[in-house]
Amino acid sequence: MQGLHLTADLYQCHCEAAWLTDASRLGEWCVKAVEASGLQAVDQLFHTFPATPRGPGGVTATVLLAESHVCLHTWPEQRAVTVDVYVCNFGGDHSLKARTLMATMIERFQPEWTEQRSLDRGDGQA
């Protein structure tokens, strides 16, 4: 359970609309971003939700990492995204990789502003 949990709420994103609605495009990019940060993807799930009267459906993109994860949810009608990155630090400190991945995620969506949180989980004691 020892690890680092990062979350970010991204508001008024200025990215191309497709980044908020195209599950395949977003998912493929997420896997590449995970690998570029030095983390290891072990599985993934990308899902597009149906459109509503308020606009196009959003996307949930989840990449399962070794004892860790990254998950994004998009709301195209609000041009908003939530990002959740968790890394297990039991076998080694992956905090810098997690922070690099989070910065990459935020950069992709070009938000006007963000609300970010960081939580150190566990103390390494069994």
C-alpha cells in the first residue's frame, strides 16, 4: 500500500475536442505517456459514453500498471477532465515517474486552471 496518489481536476481545457471524445486516440496516447514516464503498462480499458442532449459523450481511459494505475475521465460538454495517478512505492520509489506522468497528462489537455492533490500512502511498515 505504500505509494503516491496524485489527482487533478482540469477545467476549461483548450485541447482539440477529439482528446475529450475519442477513446481509442486518448487510450493509445495514455499508454505511450505511461511508457515514456518509465512506468510499465500491464492492461488497459478505454470506453466512450453515449452522447446526451448536453453534447458528445465523454471517455474513461484506464491503464493498469504494475501494482498501480492511471485513470482519466472526460466531460466534453464542460471541457473538463479528471486525472488519477497512483504508483506503488513498495519495491522502489516511483514518485518522480508519477509526477512526470501527471505533468504530461495536464499538458495534453491545456487547462485554464487545475486543482491538484497529492497523497503519500502508507509508511512502508508491515
